[in-house]
Amino acid sequence: MKILWAPWRMAYIRRFSSGNSSKCFLCEAARGKSDEESLIVFRGENCFVIMNRFPYNNGHLMVAPYRHVGSILDLREEESAEIMKLLRLSVKALGEEYRPDGYNIGLNLGRVAGAGLADHIHFHVVPRWAGDTNFMPVISETKVIPEGLEETWRRLKSRFSRLRV
Ligand SMILES: [Zn+2]
């Protein structure tokens, strides 16, 4: 296994699990005062883009509506449209800032499908680089991320602010 530089050294990152739905981290982040603390990189009209605090890869983003809804069937038309817009914006921002070779974009709908937070839908945008699975086992609790979250937030926040869809 390759050893990568990791700012917090060998941190064992536990995957987010929401045992109690009363505390929804997406709602909390959206309501929060500090986008830097909650890792929100872009706020749209109906939806927002937030970094995954437990990323599968550097630059792992999530696009979610502000409204606490659990299914794509509950989305309003303007939310649906904006989600697609923000997914495209995310690909653009990550592309310009990190030049990945590809992306995984997707939604886990329902807990059995792997949704850690089942009742507030969010689309994942995971940038991929050729060979990244060599050192990033997909089904593992341990992740080594080459850049600190704060640094990634600064880069993406500023990149998003300069983009137009
Ligand atoms: Zn929520």
C-alpha cells in the first residue's frame, strides 16, 4: 500500500451514520452561519453544494435541496432543475480546480441502497483520477486524503464564485 501525505496523519475516518434523524447535518449546515465550518462551497436559490466531511476522494461534493425531503419524487420542479444545474457547476469547478480524469455522480435513494442520511436527499459528485483505487479501497473505513478539508474548501469556494453556468 502506498503511503500518502495526509494532513491529519493516519486519521481513521468513521463513516457518517445517522442513527437519529432529528439531527440532519444537511439542514444544520444550510441553516448554519459559517459556510466555512459547514463546508458549503456554493448556495443556489433552492439547492446548495457542500463538501463531504468524510470524502471518498479529494473534492467529494454533495448537491442537495434546502428542503428536508427524502425522495426525488418529493422534489419540486425548480429544485430538480437546480440540482442538475449545480451538478454541472460542480463538475465544472472540480474540473478547473483539480483536473480529475472522471467522476462518479449518483444518488443513494433509501437506506438499503446505502444512503447514510436517508431522509434528506443529496447527490454525490466524486472526482476520480486514473489509478486512485490503487490506494483508495472503496469499501474501507480508512481513507487517506491528500489535501486538508479547509484547503479544499478555500479552493472550491473561490472557484465556484468565479463560475457561471
Ligand atoms: Zn435535512
